[in-house]
Amino acid sequence: MTYLGLLEDNLVFLGYPDFGTLNIWKKHWGKAPPLHSMLTNVTNIPYKSSPSYGKPHKGEEIVADIEQ
């Protein structure tokens, strides 16, 4: 964070899977089911502190989060 010149207040963790985001981006849009995370064993953001809590692991959700 410091190396990039970001202040802590400007850093947001959305909670999408570390090893699944590219897969979500490529394959999980529209009617496709959400990605099932191997590490957390869920298909939605499980972190209550995340602004994306409860959202499915879907491409359109990532776009909506970035736009917000």
C-alpha cells in the first residue's frame, strides 16, 4: 500500500477469491453459475467487513463494485 502511494482510507478489499478472480472474469457472467471458491467453499463473498458482502462470485458484480 505504501509502495503504491495509497493511504489506508483509499484501500478497499472486495473479498473475491484470490485464485479465482481471473476465472470469474473469463467464465462467470450472466446465466453462468457463480464461481465456487476452493479455499472458502462458497459462491458468494463471505466477509462481513467487505462492501461486497454476500455478492455472488460473478463478473458483473466485480464490474459493479469497481464502478462504485
